[in-house]
Amino acid sequence: MEHLYAPWRYSYVSEEKIEGCVFCHISKHIKEEKYQVLFHDEFCYVVMNKFPYSPGHLMVIPHFHTDKIEELEDEVWIRMSIRIRQAVSLLKDVIKCEGVNIGMNLGKAAGAGIAQHVHYHALPRWIGDTNFISSIGEARVYPANFGEIFGKLKQKASKFFI
């Protein structure tokens, strides 16, 4: 049997679980460093995904709890769209990604991990970031320290989120 070392996942199984909506919880505790919030305003916040698909995976999340984008007020939707664009610029500048996937998974059927609260994803990508280990070994290797990436993003966030 092969073993893969993923120390950042330990907190997933060892931390106390948040009751209710995790995104609403973060919204109420926005200043706590452990939630890795890069920026927030009265409409939404930008956070580094704690269990990312790729290093630097960011999310833009409205403070308003809903699973339907059509329930968001226009000003919230517009602000989220501006923030996702700014998040892309931040990722390109700080971690020098060669591309970014952005999008939303609306509902469990669409692949949403947290379906009860809409949110945008910004996933940094690089040429060759999927290789044989992903294709054949069905595993992902991240050549990055997530805490270090958060520190670099946080240091420059105020220049991008205006």
C-alpha cells in the first residue's frame, strides 16, 4: 500500500466541526486569522480555500446566506464579480499562475461541496500542473506551503481589493 503525505489535511479531521453553514460562521468571525480571509467589505469576502484544488485557490463569498444566485441583490452580485476579477489579478501577480479557472458550482448535482451558500472559485493553474501522478495514480501533489502562499497573498491583497 502506498501512502501520501498531506499534513494540511490533518486539521480537516482533527478540528472541531462548525455547526451550520461554514461560510456564515466565517462571515461572523471574519477577523480571525485561522479563516484566512484576505479581504472583506459589506457585501462579500475573499478567502483562501482551506482544502484547495490547487495552491492559492481563492473563493469570493457573499455575507448573505442563499443557495440561489437569483436571490442575491444586484449590488451583491456586482460586488462579487468585481472581487473575483480582483482575485484573479492578485493570483497572477503574487503566485505567477499561467491561467485561472473561475466559476460556481450551484447545487450538489453541479458538484458544490458547500451547496447551501453560493460562492465563486478562483483556481490558479500552470502549464503541466496535471501530470502522470494525477492521471494514473489518481493523486495530486502540491509543491507548495499553503501558509506561505496565504502570507504572500495577504501582504499584497490591499493593493488589489479596492
